[in-house]
Amino acid sequence: AQSVTQLDSQVPVFEEAPVELRCNYSSSVSVYLFWYVQYPNQGLQLLLKYLSGSTLVKGINGFEAEFNKSQTSFHLRKPSVHISDTAEYFCAVSLYNQGGKLIFGQGTELSVKP
Amino acid sequence: EAQVTQNPRYLITVTGKKLTVTCSQNMNHEYMSWYRQDPGLGLRQIYYSMNVEVTDKGDVPEGYKVSRKEKRNFPLILESPSPNQTSLYFCASSSLRLAGVEEQYFGPGTRLTVT
């Protein structure tokens, strides 16, 4: 069965430090990959996506992610975080030719401290 | 402005009283979907629709109904709500690529409490 695992439920980090949020997926078919961000009391918005092509994907707010097919991972990184990056981050996969089924990870709460 | 709207934003109701949460998008998207968000569980897909009159179950469809009579609207119906349906609900829409779902646009959420 397909699944998405975000390996850390909470990541505390100091301002201006680098951060990596980890995402692994399990799927027997090819996938599209997404990272979404949810700021407190808001809906979700897209950070970045991988559909095809270059495996290094750049998104908004200085975030980037790398698709690693052999390790079935799509980790999110930022070299220097700000207080305003405090939010919950969700990894998601859309399965090729499987209709409209989408699977989200459990979420990672990023907490940036001064 | 491109957006997904949901109503109501907050709803407190009692067990067994039928309710409908509306969802509307103005982007002419083929794909629409409903999710529930619960602490520690992330977002779980309830139902989705690939186009008008085409709907399918997600991972947690029990206790919910949907309909897609028009492209822009995708209401979520709880015929007989129970306390375990207390949750934060999100509607989303997306265009479709040949092989799958593109990025989704989310509504602001509906916080439902069933007592």
C-alpha cells in the first residue's frame, strides 16, 4: 500500500540555522511530489512540487527539496530559517494514473526560536 | 481573485443533525477534494471528484457524502454526524495533468464540533 512518512513530528531550530524536514514515500507507481505549508490558523499553501525533470526543486521563501528515486525520499531544506518559517509542513504524493488519490504525511511542526 | 471558499468556517452541532459544508472554486478546476485534519494524523482524504458527476472515495469516506453537480461546487454532507467527526475540514481544487493531480489550492477550513 502507498504511504507517506514524515520522519520528524517536531523540529525545533534556532533562527538562521539550516533545517531539513524529512519525507519518505512508498509507492509501486511513479508519483508527483509536493510540500505544503500551513501557518497557524490558516489553510495550506504550496511550497514546491516535483512533477518531472530536475530532481532539485526550488520553491517559495528560500526552500528547496531533492527527489531521490532510489531512496524514495523528498526531503525539504532551507539554509537559514527565520522566525516567520514557524509552521506545519506537509509532504504529499499524487499517484500516476491512479485517479485522484492523494496521500499526505502526518506533518512536521517547525518551530524557529530566536 | 483565484480562490476556494468554504462555508461555514465554524460549526457546532449535535449528534444526528444533518449538515452540509459548501465548497466553491472559481478557477475552473476539474479536480476537487475534501480532507479532514486531525492532530498527529495529518490530512486524510475523504472524497474526491475528477469532474462533474464523477466522485470517488478517499481513505476515510465513512459517514460522509458528496455530490458534484456543477464544476465549481463540491459540498460535503454529513447525514448523521457523530462526535468522532469533530475535526478541521479542508476543501481543495486542482487542475489535472495527464497522469495525476497538479498542485492543489486549499480553502480556509471549516472547524466542526459535534457534541
